[in-house]
Amino acid sequence: MAQKEICNHIKDLTTLQVADELVCEICIKNHGRWVHLRTCQTCGVTLCCDDSPMKHMTAHHHETGHPVISSAQPGERWLWCYPDEVFAEY
């Protein structure tokens, strides 16, 4: 399978948002649990991934339209664009 070209949502990023804390802000409030964390590159919120029970980051994307997230997991350096379904390592 050929890799997709990097989309403009990712190309247009000038700085990377990083997690202030390694917790899902919504899971903490609701006493939930998460598997991995993602950081929104538009507003900087850190929420749980799609492997987590509540999938808060995808819900955030649907609610806000914010297109790009990054992994907040230590040692992982990648971005995902929801609308263009593009994955990019950095």
C-alpha cells in the first residue's frame, strides 16, 4: 500500500502542542480509564485514543472539527489527520 502524501492540515502546523499532563482530562472527571493518550494540535487538549473505552479524542474531533492530533505517549512521534486520514511520523 502506498503512503498518502502529507496533507495541508499537517503541513500548516508551525508548532507542536504537547501534553501538560499524561491523563485524559475527561476520563479523570468521570473516573474512567484510558489506554493511550492523544493531544489535539489545534487547542492542546489531551484525551484518550480509540482503543480506550470512551474514545474522547475522536469525540473531540467530531465536536470541534479540529483536524490533527499527535500521540502523547512517551517515545511516540507521530501525527494523524482525521479528515484526510493521513499518518505522519516526525
